[in-house]
Amino acid sequence: MPSADDLYGQIQLVCQYFHTRVGLPLLRYETAEIRTHDETWEPWNDLPIRLHIGPGAPVGVGWSDLSALWIDEGAALPFLATGEGDQYRWVTNTMPDLEPLLGGVFRAAHLDLCELIWGGDTGGTGWLARLLLECDRGWLEVYNVLDENGYAVHAARPDGEWVRCA
């Protein structure tokens, strides 16, 4: 399983899966939905986002635990996605915030680590990582939201100590 929880390993993963896509357009993306007990579908950000950058297999990106980055091509998943009775499906281009990036040219991928502090005196600290995909139409941030993916689109590069990986 292509996963890394340290910055060096994450840089290698990002480079491996994104360097050949520099200069290609972001054609579409897919995210997962899970069927709830009342038979409705809701976003399921535990599964990776699948980015279709240029021709060929999509690149799936997902976060788990506090700082483990998972990247792979095609339909691979970082874990078994269903239990008994669970159903999920992939949906295409369903987040309006990401729409301006579609068709834009992918330029680079960057990583940043941020310190997380939780729980006051009885809590602790850890590191959360952020992946930033630079396109000519904006910046897509895929970040860790405590064991699932979060997404943000920025008009300019957000603050951080970004390490360019691809």
C-alpha cells in the first residue's frame, strides 16, 4: 500500500505520482458517497479523492490517522471500503468550490506540515500535513481532518512552509 507518515516518504509519494502530470489539465475529480441507514447518500471523505489529470488512470489521494498520506493510481483504495450492508459510490465534480479548477493546467505539488495542539492541559500535539496542488486557475488543498480528507480552493498560495515535490 503506497502510504507514508513522515515528510520524506510523503515527498517521495507525491513526486512519484504527480511529476509526470505537470503540464496536463485537471479533467475531473471523483469523491465518494456512502448510503446511510435512511437510504440517503452523504459525502464520505474517508475515501480518497480521485483526480483525473490528463489521460490515463486517476490519482487517488487520501489522509488517515493524524499524518499518513496515501496515494495510488486507478481504483485502488487505502482500506476495505465496505462492511456488511454498507454501500458507497463515486460521484464526479460534486463540489462547487472545485469547479473553477476544472480544465486548468496542473503546475506543481507541494507539502506542508502544521502542528496540531488539542485538549488544553490534558491534550497533546501532533503533526497534520497538507497537500497543495498548483494549477493555473488556483490552488487545491487536500488536507487531513483527523482521519479524513478536507478540501479548500485558494486563489493564491496559502500561508505555510511549502516543500515543492513535483
